[in-house]
Amino acid sequence: MALRCYGVLDYDYGILERLEALLEGPASLCRELEALLSPPTRLYVRVNTLKVSVEDYLDILKSIGLRFERDTVLPEAIWHPVEGPLPVPVHDVKVVADKRAAESVLMGSDLYAPGVLWAPRELRRGMEVTVVSENGVIVGSGIAEMSYDEIKVKGRGLAVRITEPRYRAPRVSELPGYEEGLIYGQSFPSMAAVRALDPRPGDVIVDLTAAPGGKVSYAAQLAGPGSRVIAVDRPSKEALLRRTLRRLGMEWVEVIAGDSRTLPGPLAALRGKVDAVIVDPPCSNIGVRPKVYDRRTLRDSLSASRYQRGFIRAAAELLRAGGRMLYSVCTLAPDEGPLNVGWAVETLTLEIVEPPRGILERAVEAGGGALFRPALHGTPGFYFAVLLKR
């Protein structure tokens, strides 16, 4: 079983059996799980064509010595290869980072104080240090920018400046025009899913799980400011969602804070009137990469699947006849992907729309939708399907 291949991925046999059935046997499953331990082979960025053309932005990058390539399938997408794995020097002084911070450091991000789980008392500014995850995976080395006391007292700020990561790619937030909203970092599968939904000028579009704003902002970009776009998410994510939309110059997108499964606020008045709905609900994340470790059970996936169906039901209520629903998850777990889509077709008045040919050439068909496999396609593990309301 795959557990013997990669023990840092602590998945129970229930979820492994489900994955093995989807991924055509144990050897294929091992390759896909191994790929989760490294980042995607390409760093993708979406150019915000409401502010700048793709050609002009590529020229801006070229002027500072960065050569990105334009994607052959998605017109707004550009990419840069990810380098690695690279050798990382191991220093005597170690700093332990939490899971999320360690996975970011693995890709070259600096380590900030909130992500530090442990540091030695002798830590001083200027020391060469190696950053490890809490399960001992070496993710990068760099220079301490805070002492032990500063980390403990301040609890925020740059703790370690990473100079030698395990993998290297441009940092999206440091690219020219980022603060001005010219670009948004977004994976190929995520962009492909929105393209498959086909947002159109004049559409009424609702994203039921919109934060941090990647898919809803791409839909707004494609449909244009003449459309009506509504972004919904829980109150704790409202500020993040508004910041994203403000940076991208999309203040015209309406933001609603609440549980979209209950159709809060003006959503109730839109029952049966919406042209396109995006459902990208919380999932088991067995597809997000890179990972330094992960723990998942079949119970986790089945629980997520039941939760996700609440959003699918709400989306179906909103759609007009002939309206389109995008359902997507950043996991390989079939109960949250093809099996949920199958349930939607059987239970609700929905039918599957075949993904665009160009996109399907970069994925595999599964349950009528597109499945992106990390080892096979070099992408995050991801699944999406577009459903039409009859």
C-alpha cells in the first residue's frame, strides 16, 4: 500500500483504497502521492487583462530579466518553471516551522514569527539557520532576522530570511505590478475550471465560497464590469476577500458575508435567476502541494463530501434553467469529486457539460469532469466539473 512508500502522508487504508481505485492501482497511487511532496513543475500567474494586456506585462517582466512563458490553452495565464529540488546546507542551529509555514519555506518564502513553533534560546540575529518542519523535513536555510527573545515577545515580523530553499521560483507578491493588481497567482487547474464555466458579459454570477478571491475575480475579469458578480463567504473571510478584489480593481463585485448554503441577504431573491454559480468548497486538500506531511482518513473525506453537498444544493436553487454550475475541489479524493458530481446529477435537475477539449488534453476525464493528477500533469491534484440546470 502507498503508506509504505511515503509515511509522511498518514492516510488510512479507507482513503487509500478509494484513491487507488481512482488512480489505477498501487504503483500509480505511489507516484501521485510522491508528487504531493514537491511543488508543481510550473508557477502560474494570471494577468489581470482589465488593467494590462498579457503582451505588455510579459514585456515588463522581460525588462527586469524575468522570462515567463504564455500558456497555450489559457489566454490570460503565464508561467515560469520551478527549480529543484536544490541542495540545502544544514547548519547547527535549527528553527522548527509549523506545517503551513514549512510548506511555504520549501518554495522559497521567508519564515515569519507566527509560523515558528520552536527556536533555540541561543538564537541571535545574523545566525545561519536551517528551517525544518515539525516532523523533521528540511525545507530551507537562511539568516535569522530576529533573536529568540524577539520572536517570543513580538510574535510577528520576519524571523528567518530564506536564502537557500529546497525549491525556487519567482515570488508572485514581489513581481512588478502585484500591488497595483496587474496579476494574481493562480494554478492552471483553478484557472481552467473558471474558463470551462464560460463566464459571459452581462451574466449574473455568484461564487458561494469565494475567499480568497481567485476564481470569482477571474470570472469577473472574463465577464467584465457590465456583469453582476456576487462573492459570498463566511464573515471571518470577508476582509481578505475585499482586499483581493480592491487590489485587482474589482470593487464593483458585491461581497456578502454569511453561510451561502442558507442563501443569505439578497441571494434569496435570486433563486432561479442566476446564470453561473461557482462552488469551490472546503475539502480534504489531498491535492495541495508541496506537503511536508499530511493526515487524512476516509471519515474526513466522507464528512467533507456531505458538507460540500449543501453548497451544491444551494447553487442548484440559484440557477435559472440553462444556467451553469462550476464544482471544483483541490483534492484527489473521489467522494469529494466525481462521486459528488454523480450524486448531483442523480438528485438534482443537472447534467454534465463536457470540459473544453484543450483543457481536457491537459487532464484526464473522470465522472464527466476533469481530473488533474500531480505526477501525470505536474499540477496540483484537482477536480472540476461543469453542470447545466435542465
